Amino acid sequence: MDRAGGNGRILFANPDNTEQTMTTWALDRKRLAVKMSLDDGDTWPVSKVLEAGPSGYSDLAVLPDGTILCLYECGIVTRMGDDKYLTLARFNFEWLTEGNDSLK
């Protein structure tokens, strides 16, 4: 989670999937979404899928120019610590909010 540009904005990313596998009661880790709250976390009206397929742990950062970075696991990891499946996404508020919000 990262505070983004002040004014009550908070960013959060997680695998946003509610489907269960056939073999376990666990939820599949896929559909990584970035979400934004505009009211310090009371509601999360902005949500955009960053990675539709298998995905896992993620971390967010906001650069001084407002660029948002998300480092995340993606693809099917076959062994612990397999870092060849790390991806760094770079986007801005305009992409996240489809042009409805910006830092300007």
C-alpha cells in the first residue's frame, strides 16, 4: 500500500480473484489489480487489472513525478524464489483512473 499524491489517496495491489480451484478451498492467485481509495481507505472506487493471469506478491511505489511503479510476481512459479517471473509495471494516475484523475 502506498500513499499517492496526498488528498486521502491510497493505492493497494493484490490478486483480486474470487474463484476457487477444483482441488482445494484456496483461491487462485491471479488477476492482479491496483486499487485506489480517495478517502483514506474507507472505500475503494478505483480498480484496474494490471495482470489477468497468475500473479502473486506485489509492491507499489510512487515516484516524485507521480509515476506509479508496481513490482509483482506473475506467471506460474514452479519453485520458491524463482525470480524470472518478476515484472515491473509503470503507469500514472491517468491510466489508473481512465483520465478521471491526475496529480496536476
